[in-house]
Amino acid sequence: MPKHWLPLLLVAGSWCVIARSMGSAPGAPSPSSPQLELALKTDRDTYRLSDTLHLETRLTNVGESDVYIWDWDLCWNPARGLTMRIIDDQGKDVQGRILLDCVPPPPRQGDVYQFFKLARRDFHGRAENFELSDLINGPGEYDISAYFSGHLSRKWIADFLGKDPIGKLPLWTMDKLPLTSNRLHITVKP
């Protein structure tokens, strides 16, 4: 073997050790644990303050296993479910005229249809319209992003839905770290 290959082999070997140790780190998700991706999309980049913002929200299963999501996790709420964040051109959070705040009822025992299955490589999305004047205070440049977190904890499911078939399935719960979407930039004119 030529001598100039030795440094390359050392570098390649150390990358393999690093990659292997990262994959087996404590708390790292296993290859079969559910993994989701959150994405936002608008119909355009420039609006008038009197326009309606058409916002598409998409959850994609990028993991290697199926996951079940409670329908009510896809409602806009400042604490759990979907949380919208709007930042102005000064980097400050914008407080609109309304609060996107749904209050979901507790899941019903015996009703597995309130959870939907998101198979690997599939997505679930929703398209909603928001009056821009409800979300922002005036013309300007804005960045829109979102966060997604489950409403239900694994403990709550075990306590109240443990005997239901859904309690034994891989559910997306609040015990997982919140997902962060891409950031959209829009311009709002008077």
C-alpha cells in the first residue's frame, strides 16, 4: 500500500468511529423510532395587509416506522399542537389581534379513529386561510415558522387509554422534543 494512503485511512477510520458513536449515544433515537418533519408553505411571498394568507402545514414521516398522531394535535395553539411564530424585520415576535388557541377535548376511550396513521415516507397536511390583519400589526417584512408538539403524554395514554388498542401503538406524544418548521419570509404592503 502506498504511504500517502495512510493519512486518508486514518481520517476515514476516525469518521467511522465518530459516526458510530453518534448513532449509539444515550438518548439518541433508534433507527426504528418515529421521526417527523414539519414544513410550511404559502401561496406567495408578497401580500397586502387586507389579503388572506393561505398557509399549508405538512407533517412528513421521515423515520423508518409508522406513527399515530392525535387529530387534535393539528390545531393551532400557543402551547401544544401547532404553534405559529411570526417575527418582524427587527427580530421581535409579533402579537396579532387574535390568539390562535384551540382547546381540544380529551380523547374518547375506545375510539381509535381519532388518531391517524402516518406511514413511513407519507405526509399529512392541512391548508388554512388566515386574515393577515389578524396575525400582524402592519406592513413590513415578516418571517413565519411553526412548532409541533403532542398534547398527550405517554403516561396519560397509559393511565386512560392503556387498555385500548391505540395505547399499544407508536403514538406521537408530548414526551418527544417539539418539531420546528422551515422559516417562510413574506412581504406585506399597505
